[in-house]
Amino acid sequence: MRKFSVKQIAIAGLLIAAGLVLPFFTAQIPGLGQRLLPMHLPVLLGGFVLGSPAAALVGFILPLLRSFLFGMPPLFPTAVAMAFELAAYGLLTAWFYRHLPRHNAFVYVSLILGMAGGRVVWGMVSFILYGLAGNPFTWQIFVAGALVNALPGIILQIILVPAIVLALRKNRYTYGRKR
């Protein structure tokens, strides 16, 4: 059984809290609030500062907890699919960050590969969940949900996450192999 350090548990708690609160702020932006994908930011950061298991756990818990506490996102199928998507974000981002070279450009590569993998996981889980509910999950729905509607959030993630990670790495607050 994997044991988490006190530091990892504390950071995971802060990231979950941020993921619960951020959607309240972005919801105030008409027509753009949900498209900024506010719950994704703490999970992606978690991939860089917590490592794979802890970041995946944060990603899995966050949308389910938010659904139970606030009713948003709706539990089925949205929050369930998001739980797998965000778990994949945390897991993949951390894995790529740990195994790719430590050059600054690979922060972007780790982030983008983790985001792409998470979106694929979201599509596969959504296909299964929508099928169980008797609703079709088409290629058009996948492209709209994973790319078109998410574009503002994707841009925000690509700008904001690496900037934060590079600042944290400069001060040795990221997770991964040592230089």
C-alpha cells in the first residue's frame, strides 16, 4: 500500500479546496465560466507537485466531491466521467513530468500529453456511461466537449500551469527526480 507524506496530504487538501472554490469565481463570467475548466487547473498542478498516485486521487475525488456538496457538475454522467478524466490528468501529467527530460520545454510537453490523455479517457468513459443511459455519444459530441467548448480552458491551462510550475520548480517545490 502506498503511503503519502504529510506534505503530499496537505498539498492535496489545498488543491481539492481550490478545485471546489474556483468554479464559483469563473461562473461569474457570462458565457465563459464553465468553459475555463476551473477544476482542471488544481489537478494539473497536482501532477507536477504531488506525483502520480496522489494527483490521480485528487483528480478522481474532486468532481465527485463537488457534485455531492454543490450539485454541480451533475453526478451522472458528467461528474463520473470527469472523475476518470481528471484522475488521468493527474496521473499522466505526473508520469510524463517524472520521465521526460528536465528542460523547461518538457513542462509544456508533459502538460499537453497529460491533457490529451485525459480527454481521451473522458471520451471513452463518456461513451460507456452515455451508452448505459441509452444516449448516443457521437464523435461530434466528443469533439465539441473535448476541444471546441473547452478551448478557452485549454488556452488558460497552457498559459497558467507552466508559469506556476516553472516558478515552483525554481524554488524546488515540484515532484520528480532530482537534477
